[in-house]
Amino acid sequence: MTALVGTAAWTSEPANRETVLALWAKSGTPIEALRAEQEGQSFQRRYSPLLDEFFVERYRATVQESRELGLQKLWAPYDAGNRPIVR
């Protein structure tokens, strides 16, 4: 968690924006495309590590959309001990 929150804090700093984009561009996506995708976006808001109501609702919506697409059987669920749950 310390690394996740630290990375989110560093990424959120406006002074680091170009460095963040340059790091992401190393994955093969042109930096111009990354800039266009992130244009007008607040990195502080977009990459917040907070598990707030918006975050939870987005996951609920994603789960519902996955159910509608019939994808629920594509991935096996795991328990807290990292063991597959047999259904």
C-alpha cells in the first residue's frame, strides 16, 4: 500500500506530468496518444488511491456490465487465501 499511495502522490503532482507520460510511453503507446487521452484530466483525481463512493460504484457498474456480456465464467473467483473457489 505504501508504494501504491506513494506512486499515486508522485503521479498526481502537476510537475511530474510529462515524466509520467514519458514513462507510460515506454510501454509502446506514443506519447502524443497518451497526452491526447489525458488532456483535460486531473491526474490527482484520476489516479487517486481512495476507495470512495465513486470507485465502488464504478466497480458495481463494471460487474453488472460483465454479467450482461456473460463474462462471469471467464475468470475463476479466489478466496482470501488465494485458493480457487469451486462452484
